[in-house]
Amino acid sequence: MPEKILTLTVWEALLGGEKTVQTPEGPVKWVFPSGIQPDTVICFKNKGIAKGEPWTATVKVCMPEKLSRECLALIKQCQDK
């Protein structure tokens, strides 16, 4: 069975938020905390293929390939604090 992945942008991982996740039992609102780490395994109770079984997925964080000068400057300011 293929690995189930929940992909977040680096900004979503830093700030936290919510997403609608498609599970075998249908869509689920997933609220995730700020600072969520890559490779965190999330378990959705009673949302698996078999009735009553959990459905799990792994968080992956996508890093931007390019950043503007302004964005880099802001990140450096945060790094210094």
C-alpha cells in the first residue's frame, strides 16, 4: 500500500492552520499546530479502510526553491531573535 502523505508548505508548518484531508471514510477537517515537524505521523481515528480502524499519514514539508530578497531579509531578522 502506498505511503499516505500530508503535504504542507514551510509557512503552514511554521504558522499552523487547518486543511481538509481526504480519508477512506471521506473528508476530515485537520487542525495542525504551529511548528509541526516533518515526518510526524498523524492518526485519524475510525477513518481507515476497515470499519473502526485508524487511518494514518505522514507530514511532509515542502521548502520553497527560491525566495525574494525581502523574504530572506525577514527570515534573517527572525533568526537573530
